Amino acid sequence: MKEDQTFDVYYDKEGDFLELSLGEPAIEGTTEEIEQGVFITREIKSEEIRNIGIIDFRKRVLTLRKILNKLNISFPLEISFYK
């Protein structure tokens, strides 16, 4: 992630869905499932990743770090769940 790049994190507790948005939304994007329950959206022209979505996030919490490393995205990440 670029030093001045903005990001948004959205988590739907009821649906257990996490969405990580990197920078501005894609003007024209394409979304693909890169592994079961994990989706990325890329800007078509630049192929930059703009969004990562994870279904059943509590089951895949460690997957996010793995995906970020695999996609070479540096992101300050600490996740805690409270009941």
C-alpha cells in the first residue's frame, strides 16, 4: 500500500463479511474469486487491486494476512473480536 493511499475497512458482523477498500473505488473493475470465499476487485486499465472481500471472515481471519502478502500489499493489520 502506498504511504499516502487511503483505505476503508467495513465489517458486517451479522453477515460475517469483511471488505477492505484500497484507494479510490474502481471506475471500471472486474472481480474474481481468488480462493473460496475471497474476492478481489481490480481496476481494468491499471490492474490495481481496489477491493478485497472475504465471506465467513471469522473462519478466514488468518487468510487476510496471507492474501495481502501474496498480493504484495503492505497493510497495518491487527484484528480483535469482542463478544
